[in-house]
Amino acid sequence: MSPAYGNLLIRINAGFLILASAGGLATDIAGSFFGVGAEATLLANAPGTGIGFIEAHGLALIIGVTMWRIAYSRNWHAVLAAVHMLLGTANLLFWQFFIAADVLAVGYATTAAHFLFVVAHLAALAGAARLAASSR
């Protein structure tokens, strides 16, 4: 994969992280502090639980903004593959939250996107390694 396409993949990924995490953060704040929205029922009896939601979506937002602004390096493909593996796996392990909050469509879309990004970044990393090896 050429650096131009690799950078494009990272930008698309960063845009996804920024948009999805900002939406998640807004939902987290609404449910945690105002008792409204999809997470309100999840947090009603355990308001402290919101800290995990806010931390996860806040960190995803920080990673997205950082990846949008950072200089391209093929090493970022490994970092982003790991980020999306963590986020997608967490979604699967805690799938019950999507069911309880009645946001299955969000769960399907974000989880699928996370694993698509894992595959895309691993493919980009493998392609960049092949390109580097062939240029020697």
C-alpha cells in the first residue's frame, strides 16, 4: 500500500473514531448526568458506571483527533488495528449493554466497523511490509 493510500485509510479511520466517539460521549453525558437517552436505563441504578463509558469514548475521541493530525507512518496501522481490536472485542463482550439500551443497530454498525478497520489496517501493514521488502 502506498503512503498516500495508507494515509487515506488512517484519515477515514480517524473520521470514524471522531464521529462515533463524539456521539457516544454525548449519549454518555446525557445518560450519566441528565438521566435521558439510551443509556439512562442502564445508569439509573448504577450512576457510577457512566465513568467507563465516558472514559472509553473520550479516549477514542482523543485517538481519533491525534490520528487525524499526525504525520503518516506505517507503524500507525499496527496501533489502529490494536485500538479497533480492543474496541470491537469490548463491544462483543458487553453486548448485553446494546440490548438493554435498545441500540442494537448502533452495536451492529460500530462493532462491524471496528473489525473492518482491524482487517484494513492489518492488510495495509502487510502491504507496506511487502512494498518495503521489494524495494530493497
